[in-house]
Amino acid sequence: MNSAHRQGKLRLQKWYTATAERDKKKMVRELMQTVLARKPKMCSFLEWRDLKIVYKRYASLYFCCAIEEQDNELITLEVIHRFVELLDKYFGSVCELDIIFNFEKAYFILDEFLMGGEIQDTSKKSVLKAIEQADLLQEVTWTPGVTSM
Amino acid sequence: MPAPIRLRELIRTIRTARTQAEEREMIQKECAAIRSSFREEDNTYRCRNVAKLLYMHMLGYPAHFGQLECLKLIASQKFTDKRIGYLGAMLLLDERQDVHLLMTNCIKNDLNHSTQYVQGLALCTLGCMGSSEMCRDLAGEVEKLLKTSNSYLRKKAALCAVHVIRKVPELMEMFLPATKNLLSEKNHGVLHTSVVLLTEMCERSPDMLAHFRKLVPQLVRILKNLIMSGYSPEHDVSGISDPFLQVRILRLLRILGKSDDDSSEAMNDILAQVATNTETSKNVGNAILYETVLTIMDIKSESGLRVLAINILGRFLLNNDKNIRYVALTSLLKTVQTDHNAVQRHRSTIVDCLKDLDVSIKRRAMELSFALVNGNNIRGMMKELLYFLDSCDPEFKADCASGVFLAAEKYAPSKRWHIDTIMRVLTTAGSYVRDDSVPNLIQLITNSVEMHAYTVQRLYKALLDDISQQPLVQVASWCIGEYGDLLVSGQCEEEEPIQVTEDEVLDVLEGLLVSNLSTPVTRGYALTAIMKLSTRFSSVNRIKKVVSIYGSSIDVELQQRAVEYNALFKKYDHMRPALLERMPIMEKTATNGPTEIVQTNGETEPSVVEAKHPPPVTQPANQANDLLDLLGGNDVVPVIQTTMPTKPASAGGELLDLLGDLSLSGAPAPAPAPSVPTSQPSFLLDGLSSQPLFNDIAAAGIPPMTAYSKNGLKIDFTFERANPNPNIAVITIHASNSTEADMTDFVFQAAVPKTFQLQLLSPSSNVVPALNQGTVTQVIRVLNLQKQQLRMRIKLTYTHKGSPVQDLAEVNNFPPQSWQ
């Protein structure tokens, strides 16, 4: 799952299969080129290597998911949407800058929502509550003198 | 040392960089600072530094020196550290680095931590990137957590277990007890992840699958509750209750119901319910319907349900949302084999999708259209498909052209339609057709005897228009070479015959030879065509001139042909007519689809196909051999052994005696004079792979026999029928030697009664190795027009242990099938 800026800058990437760094870079580059070349009227699915790519554009960001042959593309669109909703709720009307400046938080949210490529919890409320609590825990355990990253 | 700059600060700074170089400089500076900070073992700011490193890593810069720091963070007691540490581990480490194993102990401790969020971090990391070693070590901990009552942890443990099973399938058994009451949970998170876990287990193990079948009623109940229950704000998506869970349950049901009648029976109702009640206005509803359709098609559902499913797909096809259309086409493609008729009903919608703007949809629609073509709709479908071929992107043309050819082959309503269709493809997408379409088309044309005049005329006209599409040009030149006489005589019945003179035809062919657009292969075709016309046209001198010019061509292929043709004009002019006669019908080797029924062509001889004709007895054998060697080139058919049979016939009288008059292959050229040396086809059918030009149908049950066995020499005969002529028996002799010494200078000769004709091809070698280490094989072809019982007299000569051996024998024990 990754999200990339319109001009091809990567904002987030999560790999659920072990891949060499060099290959990851190559794949991301290839994938980005393919997705960015798509015209607006085209459908959200494309075949790439032996995987299916589901992508959706939100403002200046493209969110892409690579799924396997037997997975349901339409529900993947919903998964992407759910993730964006979570970001939106957390940051309050999320925009790209939020994700840029708080990328580690975006990752935390993603890791609370998905694990190994599968949904952990289908309740928005539940996921957000867990993040909230974890954030609180983080607050409490800062080293004196250091209050933020 | 001043505190390292904050993460946000760094991000801001880097974003101000206006060039790549500037950015790189900033990054390098910061990396240096971070490195020294790491060296100082600074605990306070380690977290911050690693976070910055992760940011830079995301921009594409190397960050491997932070790997160990991540481990230190994970080991720290502070939650902040752990959070970043684990994130870093997931981003920077994977099982390829040995370093990752050092995490195992930390993770183990954290799995037992008192704070659930720490446990959660550990589970998450293990579940995303745990290697098989780590999984093996920690599976027990995961299993423990799977049984906890804390739903926050339980759901994560379930997904972690999925990962463990994927990495180490043998550990699956271990998780079985814990799955007992997973489905009785109320918490949707746990339910969802449990279903994923069960799915994973069932997919991997048939035993597990059988075991979990009993869960079907429970799953059905859960699904029912989801659908029937009222609005639940926590899990609602556009009015549908927990669609994610619904989809996962449907998928598990699919796996459980496949090939199992009882389970399928139990889920019929709920599937029908979901299919009919789900709201389809939003993507979410359609996602559920899609999964339902997939499930219905995969299990043993009753036909009413299947029709319902296909109708849903049909409705999808009409949906405005292109994603839905795409998904529908994909599914229909999967079901078209099994539910062909149901899918046919939606044919027109599918054909409309050919005009869609989206590439993926077009491709699917094309594949599906080809799958739906049948004898009834071929004309209509082909019109649409040809129109598509005209206007589609180049990436589609090759596949579309192949598809059109295949479909036309299978369902062509008439020969003329077939040829027209192929011509249309060649003229519109000529350069994209597959290489083997040229020989296939040639084969098709030879088979359609009555269409020859029409075909050659159309091809000629096409050539006049455009000589750039090589496959078309190749086929056209071949046809003109073969049927040029029909073209010039204006004999076309099917359409208005055109007036063409010999010179005009030769002009066109010569034009091909000189044109820059023609590939070397095409030029070869053109030259051969011109040569063939020397027997069909009267302007032989012109042809001679052309041929001699190319005798000094730079292109070796062309030169070789020209030189040989020249030789034909000079030394073997009397053979020319025979050699350049009409091609007999070619048998199609079944590449795809059934072999075509071969029609006998009135002009050519039905008996022997493509056999090399030995020259008339009057011809000195040596010259004949030279000629045949010249033309032999690199073809696959063995060179005829011409000298062998004739000599014994004249010299040794023994063979003649016992069977009365013998007729051997040296008979003067009477009826069976098909006379096209196989070299000719090897020029023309360059595109053909090295398939033998006569099709041997595997023995079809004619048992082999031992013809001779004496003094350690055994000769076995195996039989085949030569297609298309069942009157010819093809016998392969296998000579083996069980003595300790080789038999050298081995010569096998055979004679048959007058009513038969025999042709002996050259042996594989003339040494029969000792102790059965190998065999000498030789092919005999016997023409048995009168269907009499086959008898044969054989003569064997060889040298064994220094002394020459000679023996005669009669072979009478041919199995009846070989001559009936």
C-alpha cells in the first residue's frame, strides 16, 4: 500500500512481503509511472506483473494497493477509503501536508488498521480510540526536557 | 553538543531545497550529524534521530546505518522509543538482514508486556515482517495471545497467526485448539480477523477444510444477523452493516462450499438473500454483490442461483461506474466456459464494451467476445470484431488478429467468407499477425479449391494497393505463383474478373523484389513465385532474365534460390514442369483446433503427398542425386535413396525370380507423379516449423512385427499410415545386432510384388552396433492400390567380424491391418 504525490513523490509505503530494497525502489518507480499515466476516466484497476493494482486519487495524492488474483477489487477500494477516512478523522480534514509532516503518525494509523495486508478492525471508532490511547501513552513517557520528536 | 534538530524542522528545511543537489547536501549534512549522535550512544535523542532517518529513507536515501539503532529503541522501556523503533524495524529491516533476528528476544518480552499497546506493537511487527525463524520461536506466544479475552490483543494475534502460518505452514496445527470459539465473539474486529485466519487455514490444508465445514451454519447465522440487524453506527458504511466482514464471510463460505453438496445446500438461502437484498447504489453494496456472485459460481449452487448471479453481472455491465463494468467482465470471463448460454444473453452489452475508453475494459471485452463466438453469431460478431481491429490500439491488434483467425477457422459459414475475413485482417492489421498465420493461411487457401481464382484475384488487387504489410505480401506472392494462370485467364466466378496480363503480374512481383519495404523472406517468396510462373506463363524469357539477375544478389538466400533456379533452366529444363507443378493439398498439423478435412484436389494426384519423386529410370542416377542435393538445402525430409533399389533389379536376378515381375520405385513416371520435391516447399513454407510434410498418424494399433531374426541380426517392422492416402503403408525397419561384433556396411534391400510400389528412403546409418547398443532405421513406403496382401522379399548384406554376409528372406507375416 502506498500513497504518492501527483508528481511522483512517495509519501507512504508499506510492504507486506519481503522484498529487496533495490527491487522495492524499482517496483515503486514503475508502478508510479503506470498509475500517474492513467487518465481520469479510466477505471481504478489495472494489471501489473502478476498482481492487480487498485488505486484511488484523493486531491493531490494517489493511494495504491497491490492485491492478489483472488482478492476483491471493489472492497479494496473501500479499504482505501476507510484508511483515508481514518486519517481525516485523526488530523481533522487531512491534507497532504499533514501526511508529510506527520508521516510517522500516518504509519501508526495504518499499522493499527491493517496487519499483514488484512484489516484488523472494521470499526472506525475502535481504531481511532486505540491510536488515541497510544498517543496518550507516548505523551506520558517523554523524557523530561524533550517534549516532541 | 546541541540537541539534534527536530523532525518537523528537518522536514521543513528539506522542503525548501530548490534542486535535487541542494536537497542531497542537506540530507548528507544531517546524516553526518545523526551518525555522530549514534556513535555517542545518546539515548535521549535516539528516537528523534531515527525518525529523521526514516523520513530521509522515504525520500530514497540510504539509511542502513540506522538498523541497529532501531533495535536499541525497541529494547528501550519508553513507549515512544518502542513505537519509532518498531516502525523503523518494519521499514528498514526484513528477513534478508541477519540483524533482524536480534529483535526476536525483544519481541518476545514485549509480547508479554503489561501494556497492551506495547504487546500490540510487537504483534504488529511480527505479523508484518517476521521471518520464518522468528515465527518459529514466537509462535507459542502468539498462540497464547490468541486465547486471551482481551479483544484488542486477540484480533491482532489472529492476524499474526495468519502470517506465522504463511511463513511456517507446519505450525498450523498448533493454532487449531485456539480457533474453537473464535466465531462466538461479539467483537467485529476479532470476528473479522478470525475469519481471515480460518480462511488461511482452509486454503492451505484439506484436512482443516474438512474440519471447519461444520462452521458453515454458524457463519450463515452471523451473516444473516449482519444483514437483518438494524443500523449500527459503529460498523456502518453507506447503510450497509460491516461490509468488510460480510465480504470475508462470503469468501470463507466459498471455500467451504466448493465441491461439497451439503455445505452448498446450507448456504443457498443466505446467498440468495444477500444477492437480492443488498443495496446497489454505492460501491460498497456492489462489492458485496461481487463477492456473492463469485461464491455462487464456485460452489455447487442450484441453477436458479447461478442464473441470478449471471444476471447480477449483466446488470453490472450496464452500470455507469466503469470499475463495476470491469469487474463484471472479469467475472463473466471466468464463467463463460461453464455457463455459456447464460452469458450469451448479455452478448450485445459485452460487444458494446469494446467501444469503451478504458484499456482494461476493452481487453476484457475482447477476450469475452471471442469466448462467446459460435456458429450462430459468427457473422455478426465478426463484423464487430473486425471493426474493433480497425480502430483499436496497437497493443491489441496481435491478439485480436489471432483471435479472429481462430474463430474464423472454427465457425466460418463459407469458404469465401473465411477468405474475405482473413484478407480483411491482413489488410488492416497485417503487420501485427503472428508468424505462423502465413503458412496457415496458405494451407487454408490450397484447401479451398473452388476459391483459388477468387482468392488470387483479391490478393492481386490488394497487392496493387499496398505492399507494406509483409504477411499479406507473402501470401499474395505465393498465391500468384501458384495460381497465376487463373489470374491471367480471368476465370473468376465469385466476382467480376479483372483483366490482367502476364507482364503486369510479373511487374508486380518484380516490384516486390526491389522494394525497400520487402523483407528478405518476402523477397524469397516473390522470387519463387516468379519461378513458378515460368511453367504457367508464356513469357519464360523474361523470367529467365530476372532469375539470372538475382544469381549475384548479396542476400544469400535469394542468391541460392536464383542459382538453383538457373540450374533448373539450364541443365534440367525437362524436369521443370514436373517440379513446378501445382502444390497438392497440405495436411494441417493440429496446432489448435481439429484438423481440417482434406479435400482431394482434382488437379493434383491424390496418392502421394510431398514425396520426393525419384527421377525416371532413364535419368542417370548420379545426375539425379546431384540435382536433389542441390535442391535439398536444409529440409527435414530424408533424401531419397534412389540408386539402391534400381541396381539390384538389373544386376542380381534372385530378387526377381520368386515374386515374378517386380516393380520397384524405378518405374517410369506414370500416374503417381506428384513430383514436387520437398525442397520447393521448404522455400515457400519458410515460416513453417520443421514439421514433416506428411502427417503420420500414430500407428493406430497396427502392431509391430519381427520380419527377420537370424545370426544375431534382428529386423523389426513398425507401421504407420501415411496421411492422406490410406493406401500407403509406411514401414520403419529397426535393425539390431545382438552379437559381440558390429555389423558394418549394412545394406537392406526390399522387393515387393508387381501390384505394389515400393520406395526406400535412406538408412540412418550402415553400422549396426553390437550387443543391441543401437539400431539402424530405414523407412519403406509401400503403395498398395489393389489392397492385396503385402508380401516382401528382403536382402541383407553386411560385414561381420571381417567376412561379408549375405542373406535373403521372405516376409509374409504382415499384420492384416497393414495392408487392408
